[in-house]
Amino acid sequence: MSFSFDLHLHSAASDGSQSPSGLVADCAARNLAVIALSDHDTVDGVAEAGNAAIRSGIRVIAAVELSADFRGELHILGYGIDPGDARLEAFLRGQREKRRLRIPRIVEKLRALGVPICAGDVAREAGSAAPGRPHVARALVRLGVCADMDDAFGRYLNRDGPAYVGRELPPPADAVALIAASGGRAVLAHPGCIGLDGAGLETLAGRLADYGLSGLEAFYPAHNDVQVGRLLRMCRRAGLVATYGSDSHGPERGVPPGAGWERFAPLIPRVTYDFIDSLATTKE
Ligand code: AMP
Ligand code: ZN
Ligand code: FE
Ligand code: FE
């Protein structure tokens, strides 16, 4: 059976704009049957999303998006993980702590550039969420320093920007192995955005497959048709599953849940639906 799904979504538990239950209601209204909540470095939104899913009649898969060190950064999605897994939870807690420690250093750089911002401005945007650059960007917009989030990233926060601060990240193979060890299935997020050519990607995917990688997020709104075709062939050759995710952080950021679904739905292979069927649904 085929059904509509979106396996890459962020809530306010990380840097998305909607609460987990608000996001689930929005996805149900957009006729998505299965979604994965894949917040950065946290599973804090999964329980609320699971409860909301039961009310909305859609299926929510527990997920997480990990960052790893590779030419700057790449992202690994973990699906069907056990949110209570002790090793995973300890790792995520550590990553969130590194995120928190990074904020005052970003603020310090901004102040040295003459921007009147303090750590409290960012803390107010993040609330109890794991803080990230998008929260700094929102604070800059609220303070009237930047016109919008793109302006904030473009002028200050991008990797090559004057207020960029990195954080310590695990090797990609460790992120994949951690997800596999906690009962989840690991998928390489937005592979077309890593800055590798086809051969480079194939080498990376092959290496990560040895550590338990299950798939590539071939269907991604920012991927062009040539990239999608290449990723699909790569999946077929390496026995990896090709997944779809919008990476929505809230509709007002221009990429709503389900973005690009109409374009990709006719291309999604049978094995992708089987893969989703094999993942555990979030329980209450
Ligand atoms: P961080 O997790 O703190 O390294 O911040 C990275 C996150 O910032 C990404 O996951 C995106 O959600 C977000 N991001 C990157 N570029 C932009 C942009 N130009 N506008 C809004 N959000 C962005
Ligand atoms: Zn994000
Ligand atoms: Fe990502
Ligand atoms: Fe994401």
C-alpha cells in the first residue's frame, strides 16, 4: 500500500516553530498519513507528538537528527529509535550541553562586532529547547538588528560568517553506529547538500553502510532531478532505502510539511513503504 508521508520534521523541541502537537495537527490537515519527528539532538517532543497522533489518526515515528563532523558537518537521521535508550539519551544530553555552551560564545562574537545582544535574548527564543543558531537569528530579528533569518545567517551566522562558532561533533560512523545500537535505522540526511560529487557520495554511503546505514534521503525539496536520479541509482546499487523528508521547520519558513511530496510521490519505490511499515510507531 502507498500512503503520504514526511520523514523529516522539526518542532519547537529543537529549532522548529510549531509545538509537537501543533505540528502533528498541521500534518494531519495536510493529509500526511505517516510522519517522523526528527528534532536536532533531542527526543523531547516525541511523547507529545505521539499523543497528538492518536487524536489525529496519523502515525508518528520517533526520530532524531544528529550532526556529525565531515567537511564541516553532515546530518544523520535515526528512525524508530527507543527514546528511552540510556546510551542515546546520554549522547543527546551531551550534544545539547555543547549547544548551550556555544551560545555565549556566539553572543560574545556578536557583541565584539557591535551588536547589542545578550545571552538572555537567545534563551528567551529557545525556551526549554536545545538552542541553535536559528534561535540566535530570531533574537537578532526581534532586536531589529536583522531583517529576517536569512539576513541573520547571511551577515553573521553562516559557517564563513563573523559570528560562527563550531561545536565538537562525532565522526559520521559513530552517529550511525549509535542509532543502530539503540534499535533505530540510520539515514543520511539531505545528501545533496554535503558538497560532494556523485563519486564522493557513493564512497561515503558505502563506508557508512558498513557501519549500519540503512538509507539516503534522496527525495528532498532542495535536490534537483539529476541529484534525485543519481541518489536513487546509488540506493539500488548499495541496497539502501531512498527516503523522503521536507525538513520543515514550520510553514512560515517557506518549506511546509509535505513540501515537494507531489513531485516525489510517483518516484518512491516499494521498498521505501516497506521500510516505513517496519518502523515502530510511537507509543503513548
Ligand atoms: P545549528 O544547529 O545551531 O548549527 O544551526 C543549524 C540550523 O540552522 C539548520 O538545521 C537549519 O535549521 C538552520 N538554518 C541554516 N541556515 C538558515 C537560514 N539561512 N535561515 C534559517 N535557518 C537556517
Ligand atoms: Zn534545524
Ligand atoms: Fe539537517
Ligand atoms: Fe533537519
